[in-house]
Amino acid sequence: MFSHSLSSVIPAFLFLLKTVCSFFSALFLLRLMLQWRRISFIGPLGGFVLKLTNWAILPLRRVIPGLGGIDLASLVAAFLPQVVFFSITLSLRALIALPPFMRDVIAEAGWISVLLLISLLGLFQIVIYLLTLLLILQAVLSWVNPYSPFAPDLRQLTAPLLAPIQRILPPISGIDLSPLVALLLLQALSMILML
């Protein structure tokens, strides 16, 4: 009875928890990407990200310095929600019986190692979702409002992903297919990392 009631509530709880944790991981990753691409935080996108992430990044920077121009505080802040989500997920699933293969993996590798690996894969999954979202937003804005204040920032954020594809596949009759190829590659990678 208790196990049955838990098994009906846990998926809803985990859905909400994953949504919140993924949202904050994506925000911290976006902040890292904005800094990496040297995009000003004065614009609408930068201001939005700054206001929603300062509460965590500023205290973390006191203990985690940057390294070679990379804001490690933002990277750690993006990783921590994934650790929280997967530690809670594994704990709750253990309550309603962990699948046998997971028990074997945890027994061999150790709980912490599995947790960190799954959290890292979760973070990569969010990077894929974030890049997919940025590509879709860029495509929509290019059709609807190419002079939007977000357009330059989106182009700058997606350039490292699109530039190698554009070198191999230049525009055909003025149509750039690189975003479509990038989306297909991101989807394939997402299927490989599916958690």
C-alpha cells in the first residue's frame, strides 16, 4: 500500500524537481556562455540572466576563482542542481526498488561516482537543450524580427556551433541550412545521452 502510493506521487514530484533544477542549470550555463562569448550583460538577455543568477554566483565566486577566462563559479552552480536532482532521484527510487542493473552499477562503482557521472550527463543534456532553444529562437527571430535586441546575442551564442557546419555546408541559394544540421546533430547527441 505504502509503496503503491509512493510510486504514484514520486514521478510527479521528480518532474517538478527536474524542471526547477534544469531551469537553474540552464540559467547558470547561459551566464557562462554569455561571459565566454563576451556578450554584454547590459542588454535584455544579459540583464535577465544576471538578475536571476547573481544570488548564487556572487557568493560562489568568493570561494571558486575563475580559470583561464572561464567562470568556474557559474559552471559549479550549473552542476550543483543536477547533483541535487539525481541524488534525490536515486534515493527515492531506492525506496520503491532500484532496478537490478542500477544496484549492480552502484555496487561496483560506488554511490558517489555514479551520482557524479549521472549529474555530469544531466548537465550535458541541459547544454543540448539550451543550444537547441537558442537555435530555434534565432531562427524564429530571423523570420519575425531580425532586428530584435536579442538577435545579435543569439547569433553570437550560436556562432561556435554553426561556424564549423557552415564551413562544410555553405549557404545554398542564400539559404543557410546549418541551423537545421545543428539541430539534427544535437537531437542525435541527446538520444545518446538520454537520461
